[in-house]
Amino acid sequence: MLDKKALRKYAADNPAPAIPPGHGLLHAPQVDYIVRTAVKSINRRRTLILYIYSCGKAVTGNLTPVWTMFQAGSDYITLARREDGSACWRKAVFKNLDRDYFFTSKCAFYSAQDEQRVCRFFYDGEHGGMAALARAQQAILDKRLQKRLRKREKEVLARISGLPALPKDLERWLRREVIPAYFFYDHARKGSAAGICTACGREFALEGVKHNGTAICPCCGRTMTMKPRGRIGSLFDRLTCQVIQRSRPGGLAVRIIKVHSSFQDGIPQISVWENARQFIRQNADGSIQYDVYYETWDGRWKQGERPVFFPYSYNFYADTSGYVYTRNLSAVLPDTPWQYCPLATYYGHIRQPMHLLPFLRAHLEHPRLEHLVKVGFFRLAYDLAYRDDHGHMLDEIQNRTHRILKIAAEDVPFLRELDVNRETLKIFQGYAGLKDRQRLLRWQLGNNVERDVIQILGHVTPHKFMRYMDQQYAALRQDGGRGRYGDMQHAVSEYRDYLDMCAQLGYDMGNSFILFPKDLREAHNQAARRVKAKADAQTRRDFKAAMGAISGHLDFEQGGMRILLPATPDEIIAEGQALHHCVGGYVDRVAKKECIILFLRQCEDVDKPFFTVEVRGGKVVQVRGMRNCDATPEVKTFMAQWEGRVLRDKVLSNAA
């Protein structure tokens, strides 16, 4: 380690070697920096000093080096001078002193002696001064990197060490419960054959034997795939499993095990190895900490997730979801924060690969996860563990199941039978107090109806709603399921839309004739036409009122042109169609007094569309002609006269 205090004192007491103002290098276009060197003993260490001058500054008379680099042994440091004259220390290598990629090539030694001094210092006679300096500093960087890697690897090994050996019966468990089972038989006669189950190793005879067929082993209960021995060839399976063990201090370690299983001509082969470890622990403040490590191909362990070439495609060796070895949980979990974790019960129900870390974390964050698993709500437990936005649907300060789920006590067995997820529970919570809520939920699930029901129930009872929709659905699907009535959800949405329009039209929503029309499709279309007619009538009334407020105040004629006011919305629509622009969509804005639309006509043909004018906020914002063309110079002159002499009328404030 270099002594910065001694180096700064040396730089202050010993002025840098001078460069004559007329030196040729100062004016060489390919040279931006000049390097002078010296070898001195500083603080009893032989030190190479490099003075780097900026040619641009030196030409103007500033002969102070911008950088002074000190190199001694296996260390280097640079004293950099700022624009204000102050100095600071930098640890960059020589080539990184400036941000220019070609910085080194723009540097030149002041003399051959300066370059030779660098080569002699590094005992490098084969390379030039810049190359010798770069090689020496790169060697220092490589040495530092290796030191950091060894320190990091030592820390990783210390963290992952101390775990017990893998269970002795792991391979037997894999073979009997996890690895796909096969039924190898010799020859099937009339569908009957004797063979062996690869999971349990028992021999027995089966009926209905067929190549690639499936059957249940009568001895171990595994589902087997049937394979005749003469046609086995090579079978290969690969999978992931997980083993939980205790780690220090007071945490758990999840060991990710990769398995290759194959049968070559009926001879089994299995390969088992560990390729990742995951650690989880709860800190004193209640926070949860993860540490993840993986084994590289050369046998070293690194911290972090295993890198993959393409993150959106499956990578077997980076996959940490797997089957769970549960035989040791009764000995591993006691006296840990996961003492009452329902992992064994949950996994025993799903029997599928799972990610363990989110489940272990959820056990600490959600106090009712254990309760949900014990009473049989496995899909809700999954949502708690793997879907973060689910917790607000539960009342986790309660102890009773129905209070946790925010439902009535008599509904708990019903929802347990369905094993509801968060979406279904949310729907059912909205049915609180309804008489036929259980039958309604079954009906929804059976017909894949996910929305619009609760809004419809504001007008009809669940029983009448289901009966009516069942009756209408067959008629609505007369098109064979095509179009807008492909499923029951489309029909329900149509019914809700119909009821909303009826309420908007002011119909008697207690009249069964209104609530349950004989033909839903026709009733919906008729209500839609009436809503549109009502909206059009209101728009016309508002349009007439808006135009009436400014009628007679904007008239103007000059130079063979004049301003006209549209009398009806249809005239604005016709204007847009004739001139091929979008003014036809401005009718609602005019009716709402958001703007004013005016017609500019030529006096010789006032019925022929010429230009369209939009006024907003007391100013002309658009003047558009055929196909949105800009105004001509004559039109611009006319509009300037009209805007200055007419548009400032105070009545416009009430119109737009």
C-alpha cells in the first residue's frame, strides 16, 4: 500500500520536470499528452513517477502535469489536478486516466530516456514503455481479481458447508415415488402378460396390456407406462427434487438435486447430483433473508441464480422447482420458525414439483397458511404462497375458518369441496346473504361465467337469473356457437347490458315483462336503438341551443366569401363527408359547447362546401379545406379580418 501522505509531500516539494515551450511534441497533431518519467526512492520504496502533461494546456503556458502517477511494487496511484488547482487521488490504470478509448495511442514519451526508464523499472526489454506499463498494471489487476475471487469463494464455501449428508434412502425414494414407473413385459397374449414394475420391482400379470398403455401397479399403486421388453430400446427421464436440512444459524437449507434415469435394454441406470443450494432464515427483526448458490461445471460454488442463455426458455439445470423429499421433515423442522409449517400435508396433496422458498416464506408472513392447509383449502394456500396480491381477501387475525374467509359458517364445507381459489372466493364473498348462493356459484363454475353476475343480481334473484339464462342460452346459440354468443359468458354480458339500458331508459325494473323478455337478443337490440335515439334527440336539443346562442352574431362577408352557421348536426356530418375530413365527429363537442364549427363559403356558390372553421376559447384553431388542406392566402386574409372584427363578440364566451 502506497503512503499517500508521503507521495503528496514529494509532489509538493519536488517540482515536475519542465517542458520547453517550443518543443516539437507540443505541436504534433497526433499527440495530446506528453509523458515524462523519473525513478525515485520515496519513503524507502523504489518508485516510478510518470508526469502526464496536456499539450493543449502546455501551449497556453500551463506546464503543470494534469496527472502524476506513482508506481511501486504491486501498487499504483495517481494524483489528479482539477481545473480549480486542487488535487485528488485516483486508482485507475494508466489507460483509463482519460475516457478516450484511444488515450494511450495519443500519449508520447518526452524522450527515449523517459521510455527506457519505464522499461528498466519493469525489467521488460521486449516491449515499449507504454506496453510494459500496461502489462505490469494488468498483472496487478489480475492478481487483485484472483485475490477477491479466492476470498469470495472462501466465504461461499463457509456459508454452504456444515450440512449433513444426503439421506441414505434418497435413491430408493426417487425410484419408488418420483421417477416415472414402467411395466416391462415379455409378450402379451390376448391382452394378458406378466411383467415387472420398475418402481417397486414386483412381478405380476396384467390384463389389457398394450404398448404405451397405462395401468396402476397392484403392489405400490404407481401409474405405470407399459413397454414390451423387445421394444424398449433406450428410455431416458430427468427431473429435479429437493431435500430440506437444517443450516446454521437457525435457518433451513434447500438442496436442489438433479436426477437422470435411464433404461438401456431394460437395465436401469440412475445418476443423482446436487447442483444448487438455497438458504432461508428469519432475522431478529422478523425480516426474511434468502441466500442462493449454484455449482459450476468445474465444481466451484458461486452465489446467485444460475445464469442461462435465454431467460424465457426452459433450462433444466437452472430449474429449482422439484419434488420434495418429506421423510425427514419431522426431524428437521422442530425448534425452527417452521416447526408448524404444513409443507408435508400440502405436498402430500399436490404431489407435483414446487418451489420451496416462496412456500417457506409465506408460512412466516401469513399466519393462517397452516390453518388453510389443515382444513383443506389447498388452492387458497397456493395463492397465499405464490400470488402476492391475495392476502387482502382474508382476515388473518381471525381463528375460525369462516371468519378468515369472510363467509358464513355453513358455506365452509361447500367451498372446501370445490377447493376454491382466490378468484372464486372473491366472487362468493360478493354473494353474502343471497339465498341460492351455493347453487349460483356451481352454476357459474359449470358455465365458465366470471363476471357481470353481481350487477344482474341487483335486479333479479339468483334462482330466476339461472333459470332465465339456461332457457335463453339454447336460443342464443342457434348460430352454432359463432358470433357474439359463443359461450354462456357472452350471453350473461348481453343480459347485463340489456338491464343497464332498461334502467337508463327509465323502465319499470320491477316488471317481469321488462326483466325477462322472451327473446333476449331482439330485446337487447331494441333497447340499444332506443338508447341511441334518446341520445341523438338530446344531442340535437343541445346543438340547437348552442347554435341559437350565437346565431346572427358571427355573420361576415368580404371579398367574395362569407361565414355561415350550421343549422343541424346533419349539416356538419355532410360537411365532413364532402371535404373528406373529420369534422363530422365534432357534433357532440358543439352540443356540449366545447367548440364552434362554422362554414366558410364562396358567395357565388354558398351551398358548396369550401373550408371549415373551428373556434375554441375565443380563437380560430383550425381552418381546413378538401382532405384537410391548409387555408389559402386569400382565406387566411379573410379569416384575419373576420377574427379581428367579429370574433371578439362577448357572446362567444357562452358558446365555446
